[in-house]
Amino acid sequence: MTEIVDVDPLDLGQERLLGAWVAVHNAAGRAVWGPAAQQVTPAEIRGTHQRQDCRRSAWAAVESGEVVGAVDLIEPLRENLDTVGFWLSVHPDHQRRGIGSRLLAHVEDAARAAGRARVLQHNGEPVPERGAGTCFARRHGYRQVLLDLRQDLALPVSHERLDALAAEAADPAYQVETAWDGLPEGWLADRAHLARRMSTDAPSGVTVDEEDWDEDRLRDVLARAVDMGQRTVEAVARHLPSGRLVGYSNVTVSPGTPDLAVQGDTLVLREHRGHRLGLALKVAALRALQDELPRAHTMRTWNAETNTPMLAVNRALGFQPSGYTREWAKEL
């Protein structure tokens, strides 16, 4: 018999349960992606549950004392207040027995009880069509709203190649700066504005609210990343005539997969596009990453298949396709 139990990552008395819950997510990821799968740590999960801009609730599917399934419900608290997301995994040894369907029903019921009306979710697979996650989503009434291409870059990229790309992207009206594991106070106001713009400028298959970013929210997110043991480098583009930051790109390395660098957001304000700033930002972040964390031997990124400018930047850097991520929506 399968029992669904609450998991509180912040309860130190549940350390063993949390470890088993994390292990299910990691095993499910390895079953899909093999050795290239991202892996998380309990410390990272605790960090996400401490963020102030969302509420997260976790449950485990347990059989005979063994955790066989795991789900995390994510409720935004500052925007998109009708929407939730979730992260659901079933251990590979226990799949195709209805455990995922039961966890999904549980998390959807919890979303309805919280007054949420819409689910936005994604899943990634190495195959272009009819992967198990895709079939599961469609079977439960989810509609695909966006397709992202996953791409990997083998590291290191030679200094000569980075120098050539940096020279190609140089523009005397802009200066690229970098920072590790946090942002200088003088960046925060402009960086919050960029985060707001990122939430609506990036390709999306559904209408979403502009995210409510301010300096305090940035400080909280950055502090949580440090607490989780993540290392993050951020590159920003400064428009020299105005002194304002007009673009940014960040890369994170997590303790669970220290050989994998994950490309986060990259944005250039619309009014400053056409100056090759996206390439300049990515080159600067990549150079800083290789200097600081040479153990990372792969960088990974995701882009909507419609985002042709960023796909062109990635090709120039040498990224190669490695999979797909589908974004899904469902009205509750």
C-alpha cells in the first residue's frame, strides 16, 4: 500500500526522510539522462524552501518504509498568484505502477485547496518525441506551450577562442563586469529592473505577470544560493554613456554536480540589442568560470526553439544539442 506523507526539509528530525526524498529525484534524473543528469543535495532543497518569494510543500510516496516517489509544490507569493509549479519523480524501480498519477492528483488537489487555478510545469528528455514524461503529461490533461532545446558545451574552451569571440563582441559604448557569489550593492537596483524585464521578455507559451523584483528579493535569493553551497558567477553589461546596467548572464555550479555548470538567465534590454552583448556576456561568464572552477567540464543551457538570436550565440560558443524540455500548462 502506498502512503503519501508530508516532508518538511526544514525539520532536522526528518533528515533521513529528506535524504531518501532527494535520492528519488536524483535516481529518476539518472534514469532519463544517465551520468549527465543534474543531481541535488538536501542542503539545496532546504535553501529553496527558505526563499521568501514562494511557498513550497513536499510529499513522499512511501511503501513498506521505503520512499518510492517525491513531489514538491511551488506557489509564487509575489506574482502569478493563480499559478503553481511542481517537481515530481518516481524511483525507476517503482515506475508504471500508478505512483506518479497518485502524487500528481495529490499535488493538484493541494493547489486547488490553495486557491490556485493553473499549473505551469516542464519536463526534460533526450528524445524529441514520445518520451515517458511527455506521454505522462498528455495523459493527465497537460498541453504543451513551449519547446526548449537543451544544449551542452564541453569545457574548457580555449583562451584563444574566447579572446577572438570577445574581440568580435567588443563595443566601446559598453563595459562587461563580473562578480562571484553575490552582487555589489551598486548593481542591485538596475539588476532588479533587469529581472523584471526577464520575466516578460523571455519566450513563453502563456501569459504571465511581470515578476515583482526589488533589491530585497535579490538579496534573499542570492543569500539562499550561498547557503545551499552553490557557486554563481554573474556578468553584467554597463552602458557607459548612462552608467546603467542593460544586460546580464549568470552561471551556477551546484555541490551535487561540481563538474556541471548551468547557464541561468541571459538578458539584454530590447533597446540595447544589436550590439552583440549576449555574446560578450556569455564569454565573460565562461572565462570567469574556467578560471575559478576548472573542475567543471560541461556547461548546460536551455533556450526556446524560437529564440534564434540566443541559439546563434550558443552555436558560436560551440554548444551542441543534447535534449529537449517541454513546458506544459493545465487549468485546474
